Amino acid sequence: MPERILTNAELEKMVDTTDEWITSRSGISARHIAAVDQTTADMGSIAAQRALEAAQLTPEKIDLIIVATCTPDKLFPSTACLIQARLACKNAAAFDLSAACSGFIYALSVADQYIRAGNAQHILVIGSEVLSRVTDWQDRGTCVLFGDGAGAVVVSATPEPGIIATRLHAMGEHADILSLDNATLTHETCKIKMQGREVFKLAVNNFSDLISDTLIANQIKLSELNWLIPHQANMRIIESLANKLQLPLEQVIITLQEQGNTSAASIPLALDAAVRDGRIKKGQLILMAAFGGGITWGSALIRW
């Protein structure tokens, strides 16, 4: 996470809003903002290095790097190639994947297929975003939601699958309700546009159906699930999802209070927090689920 923290109190001085309004509608109290010279590749490289250390792997062992982002450093070369050079992953292929807030789940699914096909042994999957560069800081409906950050995992071939199953979906007919129109991040009109009410309705309904379908397809009961890690978009969405599933909030990993919506970075950041503080333990069953622009959504069922 970037060092700079933007609180709701500071936002009150920037736009017509209040801390009470922000927290009641989103659950967010603060978010991290990248420094002027800090990029998606900068943050992604740090997260990836920490993932390599946790996995006890050297960079040359990595066969593939996938970066999920909707805020790449450049259109080309890919942010993944920039990270590959910085980490000296000399044997790795590298590419970016764009699926907005669902990007990490999409990237994890691609990594899973490469492993299952026998085409890779170790893959770095990174979610990294500098959403502050594409946030309209005059739009109080969206500027209070987004933050910057990066998270990463290493996916490796093992005798028993850690990734049990992934499911991906898209509805391009709803593309206009959440979009980022321009291709270059330096363009003044390159700002996130969102129809919040429509996004909320689609997210809650498709989230709950996705989770139920994922569990049923893999013959797993909700009671067997140890943790749900949803995309960290909005506390009201998470609470509505938990209520619909009749899942206690104590089994939901939530980090958005201090991070905001970091798009493709939100799930790996939440996973990292829960692993490092000891909540997630070896052998536990985890379901990750995301919903984002596209419209895209997806899930990953994992045995840690």
C-alpha cells in the first residue's frame, strides 16, 4: 500500500461530503494514494517480491507473470513486462489482463489453466492499481470510493490442487454502468464513470448466485466454507451478500475500511492481510468472488 493515506476528514475539505455520509454509504474511512512518481509497476513489483519471499522462490523459477490492472503504466510494453525486468524473472513470459475489479480472479483462472495443462510450474499473479489517477475528485459519488495498492500470489503446481475451481462470467450489454473511457492515463478526461445504483443491484444478485453456483458445482456446502473474500467495493454490498447467503460477517474478510476499492488489487490485499494475521490457516476452504466493469464477475474456490 502507498504511504499516503487520504482520510474522510480530508475529503470533506475537497468535495461536498461528510465522514458520516461516506461511512454510512460505503463503509470506507480511509484509502491509500500513490505518490506522484509511484506507478502500477512500482507497487506490483513490491507485492510480487513479497509473494516470492513468502513462497521461498527465486525469480528465475517463475515461468509466467500475469498482471491484472485497468491502470497500466503504458499501453505497451505491458506492466507485467516492466515487473519482469525489475524482478529479473528472466525465464518468465509476461502479459497484462484487463477485467477491472474482477481482474485478479480472471488472472488466477488463467494461471490455473496453465498449471493444469502442464505449461508452467510457478506463476506470479499480481493485481495492481493506481485508481487515484483516473478518479474524478469533483464527483462525490465516486471519489470517496477508490484507492491505490497492489497484491500478489504465487501459483505453483502441486500434487493436490489448491485452486479447486474457478468460474468466470461477463455481461457486455451493461458496459456503460461502470467504465473508463480513454486509453491514456495522462488524458484529462480519463475518469471513472459509474451508475452506482445499477452496479449495486447487479453486484448483489450476481454475487450471491455466483457463490451458490460455485459451491453446488463442487458439491460443497456453505457450512464447509471457512472464509469468503469478496471484492472490497462497498460495505453495503458485502453486508447484503452475507445476509442473502446467511453467512456470518465474522467469516468474511473485510479490509475496505482502510483501503477503499482498489479494483484488481482488493482481493489479493485482503488475502494477504488474513494470511499474515493468522486468520487463514493451512487446509482451510476459501471462496473469492469479484464483480466489476465489463460487466465481469467471477469466483475462485481454494484450499489453502
